[in-house]
Amino acid sequence: MKTNEFMELALEEARAAGARGEVPIGAVVVLDGTVIGRSGNRTRELHDITAHAEVAAIRMACDALGQERLTGADLYVTLEPCTMCAAAISFSRIRRLYYGAEDPKGGGVDNGVRFYAQPTCHHAPDVYSGINEVQAAEILRGFFQGKRD
Ligand SMILES: [Zn+2]
């Protein structure tokens, strides 16, 4: 299995989000080997449906750099981004996207609208999937099982 130290941090964020009652997804933004943004889902905490882990981590990274673009930065997220996040990743000019588990129900990268393959997408990151995917999938499975019990 492909693993990565930054994905381990994203998994930590996912677990922390789950402990707060959020859907357990985590994301980390890295520039030149340094973490400049990291977050889990915060939609419930912030009453903000756009506060997905990826968007929250991008906001933190942009704030840290004092700019709206993240050219040359890489984003690690535990689950395939949804369409909204795929677009935000594109708009922020992220260089590489690494994700854990695929999301056939809600993903927008390799499933659904496949945003980066559309002619309306003007910047597509390089995409690497299946990073630490077993742990990423386990965290989500545990969360949704807990909801049903
Ligand atoms: Zn999203």
C-alpha cells in the first residue's frame, strides 16, 4: 500500500473531526515540505456547509501565505474530494492532489463530474489516489457504523 507521512497528518485531522462529531475527513496543505494548512471537516462547528476539510485547509494555507493562490503547494486529503472541493483545489492552483479512499457516491475527481477532465476546468492538479486508503476507509466506515448503532 502507498503511504505518506503527510497523509498520516491528514488521517489525524480526520480522526479529530470524527471525535468532534463531524464527518471524519482530514486535509493537509504542504509547500516545500512544510505544512501550511491542516484541518478536518468543520461544517457543524462553523455552521458552514462549505467548511469541508479541503476548503478549511486551503483557507488556512492562503491565510498563512497572505495570498489567494497556492501555486506549487500539494494537498493531501483522506477521501476523494467532492465537486466543490475539486473546484477549490483547481482555483487555488494546487500542484498535486493526493487522496486516500475513492468516493463513488460523492467524489468529483475520479467519480461524478470528473471536474479536472472538463473543458471548463482551467487548472488541473496531478492526482494520486489510494494513499493510505485502508486507514482512510476504516475511519469513515467506523464513523458511519457508529451512526447506525
Ligand atoms: Zn468537499
